[in-house]
Amino acid sequence: MIRRALISVSNKQGLEEFARGLQSLGVEILSTGGTAKFLREKGIEVKEVAEITKFPEILDGRVKTLHPLIHASILAKRDDPSHMRTLAELGVEPIDMLVVNLYPFEETVLRGAGLDEAVEQIDIGGPTLIRAAAKNFKWVAVVTSPEQYGSILKELREKGELSERTRLELARRTFAMTSAYDAAIENYLGQLEGEKLPKILCLWAEKLQDLRYGENPHQAAALYRWGEGLAQGRKLQGKELSLNNLVDLDAAWSLVQEFEEPTAAVIKHTNPCGVASAENICQAYRLARECDP
């Protein structure tokens, strides 16, 4: 049963509705800094983490939740009498849910921020909290995305608690997210050093969408995004893309990167049917199309 939830998020999307939903179910809400201020402004009752730890936020907010009392409340095994005695002796109660999303490191880097700004967006407390909660998934639910709010509230309202299967899936997604987060940081720092063949290669990819089918209609496929590139693009019109469409698009994208002038490429099954450069992209497209009318 969820009695206490710690909420500390950078992305406030959907938070008011979710917090109100938890409050209506009798869940006590703990929070920090900007999140606590946001919730109070919405009329939602919040208890500051500093009231529990008796320790203020320091270093411009770099240290907020990195405290033994908070992590003991998350990591304690509820079926271990010695763990529960320790919590009682410390005067703290278990935390049953973490609602945390991380500083937007990758988004900061992608918009061209400098090193100092990027470093400030490396989250420390957030990953520490959610990894602790994910480790203790038997008793603690960890919510890391606004996309999860609706299904979490639905299950709590219908069943009064979250199943172990749900908590396990939330934990799995948490470790996937922290792995991707650390990989993005490592990749960024490696690029600063100009390292091309690192000793440890960290790869991650985010699923953007399911595709209509794979190379053949009986095969399943999905589009994943890793760093910059074609997957950052936006489809303006037309039906959903298939794997073959995306492979051809990638071939065209790679080809036109070889030219400095405005260039267009027409691709069929990854083979160039026509390529042309011109003073503007419209003229380049017409010339490329005329290569193989």
C-alpha cells in the first residue's frame, strides 16, 4: 500500500493532477525545493524533506535528498524486523513511492549549451534516489515519467495498491533510464576529448515509435533514437513509415552529407537513382528526379 510518496521532478508536466490523485488516496507527499513550491502554489499539501532530515538544502540545491534518513526510508526491507526497528529508532517512516525525473542533460547538450551549463545538468541526487527505489521494488514503486502517471493512478484506484509485477516493470525501466542517462554523459565527455575508439563503448537508444512492419510484412520493427541524426527529424505528411522507408531515408541523408552545396538524392532500396546539387534545394530536387524519370 502506498502511504508516503517523495516527489522531486524537473519536468512538471501532469504533476498537479498526479499529486492530487495521490492525495485523494490518502498518500502523504514529501518534496524538495522547486517541486514543493510548485505543489504548494497549486494548493497541494507537502512536507519538505528538510523537515525529516533536519538538514537544509545546500550548495545551490546540489545536495537535497542525499541523506541517510531518506535512503533508509527507501531501502528498508518491510519484512525484516531489524530494518523496521532501525527506522523506528531513527524516527522515520518508510517511503513507498518515488516520483522523480532527471535533469534534462541530453536536451541541454543538443541545444548547444557549453560545458559548464551541461555539467550543471548532470543529475546526482535523482539517479541515486530512483536506483535505491528500483533495488527495493518489492516494497517501493518508482515513477520516472509523466507518461506513467495515468496507469499508476488507475491501478491504485482500482486495486488499492500496485502489483509486484508493476513495481518490477517500473524498476526495470528505471535502470534502463539511468543507464541511458549515464551513457549520454559519457558520450558527451568523450566527444569533448575527441575520443573515437573508447575502451568502453556505451550505447543506448530510445524507442520513438513502432513501425508498420520490418523488412518484410511478417516482421515486427520499431524506430529507436540515439543522439543526433535522422530520427530527430519530423514527418510533415503521409502514412506511417516502414523500416524500408527509414533505411532509404538514412541512405539519402548519408549521401547528401558528402556535399557542401544544396543537394537532393532519390533512393530506391538504398541505391541512388538520382543525385543533384544546385543553388537551392528545390532546383536540386528537380534535377535529381530528372536523373531517372
